[in-house]
Amino acid sequence: MCGRYILAQQAKFERELRLGRIDWSFSARYNVAPSQSVPAVRVIEGVHEGVMMRWGLIPFFAHGVPPRYSTINASIERLQSAPAWRGPCKRGQRCIQVAAGFYEWHLEANGRKQPYFVHLTDHEIFGFPGLWDRSIAADGTVIDSCALVTVPANELLRDIHNTGAHPGRMPAILAPADFDLWLEGSAPQARAALRAYPARRMAAYRVSTRVNSPKTEGAELIEPARGDEPSALHLLRPVTLGSPPARCGRRGAPSTEPLVEQLAPPVHAEAATDGAQHERGAETHVCPDPPADRAEHYRADEGE
DNA sequence: CCAGACGTTGTT
DNA sequence: GTCTGG
DNA sequence: CCAGACGTTGTT
DNA sequence: GTCTGG
């Protein structure tokens, strides 16, 4: 899963995003932690806007009070059933938390928590598909917050989280070209976008435990750990672009997760805030599905 | 996610 | 707000 | 019916 | 052990 990540410079994201409204402000970061304000893209009335939102979703029914339980990750299996995710899902409140890489921890035999930096080898930046919600505190303060979606881990992340029994988790990841699929696609298209990124287009390496503390910051956090040796985790060497497909060789049963119900199409901001408290009026506008050809364009790339 | 705190009374 | 547990 | 929860991951 | 803060 994902509880810490990094950001590239704001301009780098804006060059790839074609935003209609820029309401965010941030610099390159190397240790973004939950509860912090993070940059995200959402579509309001057809306008792609870059905004800052609290990472750790505060449901509208929580009235601005952060829950005691964790709401930084939304498991794909629970999007439709969990109260915290269900509302945003129904209202189509999808967003993308932009990122340039993230960290995962490997618990070693001696109890040490060894962090790994994970990134894509084919894209400098990417996005975590997420959900957002708006919560209003007793004093009227409006808080927009978000959570990123997690899926069963691919080979790379499964090895970092070397737990035996269960599959292990990782954040769903979108290449820039697929951002709009999640933000504006039909329910099935958005659903299809939630997949583990192919392991062969990702790489991971050990970094200093300095990143363990959420108070540290700086580019040195993503430098390879000093004195690194080929570890027992032989699979954790960087994977290079164009490496052999490594297709087949599927070990174990393919994880047959129960199919998640469909997501609602995105709706307007008014519907998002009003719809929660009131009956849907006839004027409530639901975005029409985009042309279906996009669905074909989105080729399945499973099997990692 | 990890790190760090985890409590009270009553005030220099 | 909505669902589960008692 | 009302009260209480509302979440995730990994368990070296 | 468990919760809060970043």
C-alpha cells in the first residue's frame, strides 16, 4: 500500500496535465506524509483543476473532524461498501494525487524497517487514482480531503512486502496518458483504470532509514542506501526499460478478487455537496459517458 | 507509512 | 448519512 | 428499536 | 499496546 511518497516540481506536472484551473501550490517534496496537504487533480464542471487537499479523507458526515481510523488508503474491494468510500464513489468524486515515486517498507528479520524507493521506469511522473470528499466543520470551515486506491500488489511490491499469507497491497497507479480515464471515464472505464502498474515498468531500491521519520525532507532521501549489497531480495534490483516481457511464468493462482461494483460517473460540485444532504432534484446533472472507443484504447496489461 | 507519546495539578 | 450489532 | 461505527496493512 | 501527529 502507500503511506509516503514524493512530488516533483509543480511545473513538471503542469506541463503534462493541461489544467483549466490552477489552484495548487507546492514544491518538490521527498517525504509526503498522511494528514498533509497534497496536490491533486479533479474535474469540476468539466474543468480540470489542480488543488491542494488533505491526504486522509474526512467523510462529509464527520463534519470536519478527522476520523480516528485510517482513511489514507481505499481498498478497491471496499469502494462500494465502506461508508467512507461509498459516498464519494456514488457522487463520482474521483481525483488524482500526483506523484513522482513512493516508499514501501520491508520488515527484516531483525525487526528493522528498511525503506525502498519505488518509481516508474517509463514515466517521471504519474498519479494515484483517488477519491475526495468535502467535510464542513461546526465553525463552517470547509475541508476537502482525499484517499488513494489500493489494489493487490504486483510482483515487485509483493517481494518488498514479503508477508507470507496474503497477497500484499500496492497503490493503484495511472500513467499520465490515463489520467482522464479515471477522472472523466464512464464507471466501467474508471473501474478498469484501477490496476496494479506492470512490475516490469517499475523499479525499487533501498534508501536510508532517514525517510522513516516523516519530519525529514530533501532530495537525498531517494539516493540509494549507502553500502548497499545485492540483498537476499534478488528481485529488487532495478528493472530497466525494454527488459524482456517476462510474461508467463505465473506462479500461484491468479488472484481472483471479487469484481468490484461499478463506480458512479463523475458529477458536478453542487451535486457533490448538496446531493449528500438532499434529494436529487431533476436538475442534478450527471456527466454523460464519453465515447466508448476510449475503452478499446485501454488495453489490458495484466499479468504482473 | 513511521515516530513518538502515553498524565496530572496548578503555576516562574 | 447509512449500516451493523445488540 | 437505538447506539455506535464508519479503515488499512501485516502479524519478525 | 494503542493512539496521535506529521
